[in-house]
Amino acid sequence: MHRNLISTPPIAGTSNLRSFYFRIHPINSIFTAEALAICQAIDDLSVPDSDLLILSDSFSVLQALKNLSIKSSKVILRLAHKILMRAKFNQKIVLVWTPGHSSITWNERAFSLAKNVTESDLYIEWIAVEDTCSYYNNFSI
């Protein structure tokens, strides 16, 4: 997942069959954007009766998922729930860290998609609670 400088940040992902790209609310952090991109990959890139391999350059999201607890952020709990639901239907999801901007084809394709997202593209209206609190704490008196 990658973000550019439009007012509503983009997320994107791609496979050999299809791609997705969306804008997300600008209050969301980069961490949330990366986690939402993985959630969206599970929803949009899955193929019935096939396992799913997701490459992500977000080490922090993968670590948060690995260290899942009741105190994990809502977006990580959402991601864990999506993975669990797929496991109930015998679909394995494997998440693999890959360094960003290292000429890995799939990562570069996702970056290219995200870079070209415009204000008129589809919008995901989900805002992380933690990001909302952080945003409004900046305005406290």
C-alpha cells in the first residue's frame, strides 16, 4: 500500500487477476492505511477455493498482527477478524513482508496504482478510532 499527497489518501493492491484502488479519510494514519490495504486485498483479491498470499511493505502492521491482543488497534482487530473468517472456510492467508521501493514487481504495481488515485476515485469511509482521537487531541485546549 502506498499514499500520495492528495487530500484523501489512497490505498491500492493488485494480483494477476484484478486490482483495487480507493481513497481513504485523511484523518487515517499511514499505519491505518496500510492495514486497510491488506483488509481490502483480502476482500477484493481473494479467489474462491484458493489460498491467498499478500505481500506488504508495512512491517509495523504485520508485527501488530503477530502481537495481536485485546488492546490492539481496531483496524488490526478488523484485519485479524477477516483472516479468521477466511480460515473458517479453509482459505489460508499468508502475509509476507517485502521491502518497499525495492523493485519487487507486485509492490511496484500497487505503488503505481496508488500514485494515480484521484479525488474522483472510490472512497472508503472508515476512520480508525485511534486516528480520530489523535486528530482531535491536537485541538484540545
